[in-house]
Amino acid sequence: MEHIDGLALRKALGAFPTGVTVITALDGSGRACGITVNSFSSVSLDPPLILWSHSLSSRSYPVFRDAGRFVVNILSEHQVHVSRQFSTASDDKFRDIAVRSGLGGVPVIASCAANLECVKVSAHPEGDHVIYIGRVVRLERSEHKPLVFGDGRYLVARDHQHDEREAALA
């Protein structure tokens, strides 16, 4: 089997743009925790299941390992600052971030494209990550466009048909 260089793999995976989420939970003492994640996907509509993966070496790994609930906050295009704030090591990631208390007290970030409140169903360690499966128990969808990430940078989602109409008019 050929050795795959980690940097080359990261660059190749960057060709697949993804949405950007902040996953939130509470630690054992009730303190809010959050982390920026783009390894998120739907699993099933019936039952409503999603998945996300988390590095086993992350400082927040013990929080999410032990949490029974989490919220997937799907960031909107105007929330690059939220993504950046939750992607850095800090003891106050929620500073100046508007949140409300969701089910079980888990923080729900305001002004997102969508919020999915979940109960953890299972965890599957694979390689240097763990894959969490969550059952969506409550959701919200706003009119905000989602934040997109690809090729190592933040992107904005556009309507492809709109671009074709603009080109036809030019």
C-alpha cells in the first residue's frame, strides 16, 4: 500500500468544499465548550441522524466523549469570525458570541444558517479521530446563506442558475 502524505491528502480533500459548523456541548461541570468542525454530514432522514468527526488529540475531546448531547451550529456566511474564534485554543471561546440555552442547557449559537440539537447515539474511533453519530431532536433553519470552506479558505455559496442567467445577459 502506498504511503499517503498528510499535507497532500489535506490539499486533495480541499477540492471538496464543505459547510462550516461549530459543535457545542457542556462539560461535566456544566461549562460550555465548542469547536469548529467541517467534517459533518447527514446519515439518515428516518431516523434523523447526522455525523461529525473529532480529533482524539483535541483538548476538547474529553468533553465531547462524555457529553450526551451536542448542537451542530451550521454557520452562515457572515460568521467567519465565529468559525475562527472556535478554531483557536482559548478558555473563552464564547466571548461576544450570542447564544441561547438549548435542550439540556447546551449552547445554541444565534444567527446561524441552521442549528441541530442532537442526542449522541454512538461514537466510533477510527484512525486519529472519533466519529460521533447524533440523533436530531430539534432543529431550526434560517434564511441566512451557509458559510463554505474549500481549498484552505472561506467561500460564499452562490446560486449556479443565477450565474448562468447573468452570463446570458452579458
